[in-house]
Amino acid sequence: MRARPDLPLRRAHRIGETLATLAVAALGVAFVIWCATNEGFGWQYVGEYLFAPGILVGLGNTLLLTVESAAIGLVLGTLIAVMRLSPIRALAVPAWFFALFFRGTPLLVQVIFWYNLAVLIPRVELAIPGIGTVFHADVNAMITPLTAALLALGLNEAAYMSEIIRGGILGVDRGQVDAAKSLGMRPGRILQRILLPQAMRTIIPPMGNEIIGLLKATSLVSVIAVSDLLFAAQAIYSQNLRIIPLLIVASIWYLVATTVMSIGQFYLERYYARGTTRTTAPTFRQVLTSSIARFHAPQATRNGGDL
């Protein structure tokens, strides 16, 4: 058996890798011990309030607000994206200003603006000449905190979704559109049958990230007293002053929700990536199985050949 000239380098690499792993593991253990022994975290209160009724109600409201805002953003964002791609300037220009405004102003400002819309428009009336007023409403009563939150989150999400969808549509080969036109297909059918199905491969990853960001952005609506997850935690710690434990409880539920959404996004990406690549991204189970198999493999196999 011949000695390989790169053997000292491989051994030095393994030693360095081992030392780095031990150092990271030591820091991790030290951090865990610090968290476990620091009484300021109040872990006993975290366990006590993790499944508190108020927290669970706030979590449900947060998830509902996320789903509704994402639905508004997806539908309206698709419409805005199509308008921006339209050759008709009367459609493209307003869509461009919509995206510019809602992407260029802070979401918190938009939440507070919609909540105080009654200052600008106290009353809405619809009158028909010769008949009189057929509809009237008090804007202050119409724009509840939940309505203001949905308007702010939904419209802001629509602006970002429109750019994501527009980019995905522009990424489709223009030749396919020309071929469809030569076959006599109408623009609406081309969009439905050719552009959007192929654009989904490009749209899904940033759209998933945007919706996950939307879930976390719902915490901003607590400033207008919408009973979301963060507001529920604030309501509890304003009474018992357990600020850190309640913030940890809220963070745990946000982390659980975003993790579940990330898993769903992963499998959705795998579904739309079929047929575009030779191999799809491995699942967590496949990664774990291959890692265990590699760990138990013979030393020569792990080193890439005979020593």
C-alpha cells in the first residue's frame, strides 16, 4: 500500500475540523447552561403561560390575520403585476405608483394611517340624483382595529407580491408567448395556461419568504390594540410584570409557526421543481439518513479512498 502524499494535509484538516467542532460544542454547552441557570429567563413561567388561553387566542388571531392578508396580497398583487405589464399606460402607471407607495413607506405608518382614516373621511355617503342618499356609514365605525390591520397588511403585501409575480412572469421565455399568439390564444388564456404555471417555479421561493415575513410583521398591529399574539403577551405581562418569560412564549410560537410554514414552502418548491432539474432537494429525513450512513461508513470510505 502506497502512502499518499496528501495524507499529512488530510490529517491536519481532520485535526483542525475536530478542534473547531469541540470549540463550537463547548460554546454551545456554555450558552445552554447560562440560559438554564439564569433566573431572569423565568423558564417556570414560560411553561406556565405557553398554553395559556389568552396566548392561544392571540396565536389564532395572528394566523388568521396572516392567511387573510396573504390572500388579499396574492389576488391584488397578481392584478397589479398584470397591470404593470400591460402596454396600456392608463393601467401600468397607476399600478407602478401603487407599488412605489406601499413599498416605499413603513408598514407601521400604514397601520396607524388606516386606523386613523376617519380623520380624513369622517363619513361615506352614496346619493343618487332624484332619489337621495341610498347609503351612508360612519368611517370611524367601519374602520375597526382589525379592519385597519387587514387593509395595511393586505395592501402592503400586494405591493411586494406584485413585484415577485411580475419578475416571475418576465422570467418566462418570450418565445413561448409568441408561439401561443401565433396559435390564436387570447392574452388571458396565455397568462393562465402558459405564463403563470411556468412562473410559479420562480415565484414560490420569494413568495414563501414574503409570507413568512408577513407572519412576523403582524406583530406591528399590536400598536392599534389588535389582539394578536404579541398583544396577548403584552396584556399578560402588563399585569404580572413577567416581561422576559412572556416575550419568550411569543417568540416560541412565532418560531413554531414560521418553521411549519418553511416546511410547507420546501415541499411546494419541490413540487414545482419537478422536471426542471435532474435531482430535487433532499428532504430532512433523507439528509438525516445519509448523514448517519456516512458517519457509520468505514474510515477509508469517508476519506475518499485508500490510505
